[in-house]
Amino acid sequence: MRRDVFQAIADPVRRDIIQLLAEQQLSVNAVAEKFKISRPAISKHLKILKECDIIDISREGRERYCKIKPKNLIPAFIWIDQYRKLWEDKLDSFENYLMELKDKQSKS
């Protein structure tokens, strides 16, 4: 099965793992300690992130360390960013509408 960045970010646990690893490289055990789910479940999430090429897992002695590959998140960022302007415009329009209502109420 071919995986992509969108599968990586589809799950909230994987998004949390990405956020953790964006701050620092961590061992698999250190990642697992941050969550209230089983170690095998974390291992499965890490495997998916590795298959999506979002993280790299390297062995140092007995430990395996996870390191983020941030450039591989760019396709998701670009896709999401195209909707940013749409939402900004909608929020601006809503804010203008609320201001108009407020003005009407203050004049009555």
C-alpha cells in the first residue's frame, strides 16, 4: 500500500507525534511515554509516519530514535494553505456583518 502525507496527518495521535518530534528528536520509548495508549499502538503510528516518509527512525545502540522530516509535510501545507484565503475572506465578511448589526442596534 502506498501511503502519503495526508494519511500521516489524518489521525490526531499521529499529528501529536509530529508536533512532539518537531520540537526534538525522541526515542520510541520517549514518544510512547507521552501517550495514554499502548506501546504497540504507538509503534503502529510510528510505522505509518515512517511509511509516509514523515519521520526517520534510526538505531543508536539499543534505542531507536525518531526524527521528523519536515520538508515532507510541505504538500499538506500547500494544500491547506489554498483554503486559508477562502476562510479569511469568509471570516472578514462575517465580522463586517456583525459590525453592521452592532451599528444598527446602537442607532436604535
